[in-house]
Amino acid sequence: MTLELPTPDKPLKIGTRGSPLALAQANETRARLAEAFDLPFEAFTIVVIKTTGDRIIDRPLKEIGGKGLFTREIEEDMLSGAIDIAVHSMKDMPVLQPGGLLLDTYLPREDVRDAFISPEFTSIAQLPEAAIVGTSSLRRRAQLLNRRPDLNVVEFRGNLQTRLKKLEDGVASCTFLAMAGLNRLQMAEVPKTAIDTIDMLPAVAQGAIGIERRADDTRAADMLAAIHDRQTGERLAAERAFLAKLDGSCETPIAGLAELDGGTLHLRGEVLRPDGSTAHADEISGPIEDGAEMGTSLAATLLDRAGPGFFDWHSQ
């Protein structure tokens, strides 16, 4: 059967959040599809969808429902047929998708590292005692307090531009962003230092873009297969299996990173108490095709080591 390609009259509808980074990711997806099938940009329409997570920016995510807050409305529009595919930052994605939807396409992964952002300092070690650090990430909060319990960590919600503005206004001495987002937005002017993954293990799937579709949409499946990056998929299979076994969400400080070396996959994982008082880390290596099993195994090891109640939230 011949693949029915979209046209300017009947475009493929790409759903996304409306932040500058989300739009950059949607435009990258459109450009890759247009190139793969030699189509004009007008054969694709970007549809901006405001999510609950975008509307509520004055409270921590754990108080209002976690990761699904950035995907629910987008997925509802896809199930209804209002959009054809959806572009997501994979670190925001729950490990399970709603019935009828599949997430099996990934673009080439960007820089996985966290960026230390400050107009005054260039590293965590340089921060003075009791310095105010702004972050909305429980993982970064726990990792920071594990290393520097003297720091005063405050909530820092909002998109990239909002957080940079708060920093300029002196709300905090520093904040953290993903290097991937800064790179995709070509924000070379931001005062940043990339943090080695040995010093701060990133969030699971950080730097990866995922594209979701309806399970029964064979046209979308065929088109997305042309832009899928196999190595990113192999790495995320391990990382997301690790996250799934830990029942990971925005309420639990979890870090994980899979890297490839020839036919071998190397996976590192870390779990921390929300207050940073304790951390457990380990790693595992094996054949790439065993990535998901290794992710599950590493998570089981850390769960056994951490014991029951490890992730219970304690307010600072």
C-alpha cells in the first residue's frame, strides 16, 4: 500500500506545549519529517496545547499531580483526533502511556548534562555557605543537599526564560537547566557551566525528544520510523525500564543514564532521599539488547539497598 503523505491542504498536525523549547523541539521534528519525505514545511502544522503544568506555575509539581500534568491535555487531543502526533521532552514523560497511544520514536539525543547557571559563580563548590539555589527539580534538590547540606534550596518553577529572569532579579544565586534545552535554543549567552555526569547524574531520558502517536495510525507509524534514532531508543529502553521499576515520578529523586560502547550498554543509576540525607548509586553493563532487563535489575538492586519508605517526602 502506498503511503499517503500529508499536503499543505491536509497537513499532519503536530501537538506540543507552547514554551520556546517545546516549539523548538516540534520544529525540529517537522524539519526532519519534511527532509525525510521531501515535503514542504506547509505539509505540517504545529498545534500549541496549554497543559495544566504550564498553567499552574506557583506550586511544586508534586502538589498538583506530577509528570502527567505536562502531557494529559496533549494526549487527550491526540486520542480525539485533533492532532496526529505529539512531541515531548522525554524526561517529562510518565513511563506508561494511555491506552491507544504509543511512544516509540526518538530523535538523536542532545547533551545529557545539567548546566550550572549563575551570573556570579561557575560551580557548586564556589557557592558560599547558605547560598540560595533555585530549582523545581526534586532530583537536583536532593543531589545538591547530599553534597552541600548548607545550601538553601527554594522552588523555581516556570519555563527556561522565566527561570532566567528570576535569576537576573536576584531571587537566587544560581539555578540549573538541562544543557540540551540551552543548546536547542542556541542560548550561548547564558552564563553556564556543564556539570560532568560523574558529579551530577542527570534525569532519566534527559536530552531526548520523544514522538507519540495513536497505536492504530499506520501512516504516522511509517513516517516516524524514517526519523527514529535507534541508539537513543536503545539507551532509553534501559533508562525507562529502570524508572518504571522504581515507580518514578516527579515526586521521587531518581537519576539514570545509559551509554553505549560498541555492542555494550552501560547503565548508571541513583536514588536519593528527598532531603538529600542519603543516596544509593550503582551501575550495570551488558549487551545492548538486554538494556530493559538491566534497567529493571539495577532498579531492584537499589530498591533492596534503600529499603521501604526510602522515598517518603520530608519537608525542608
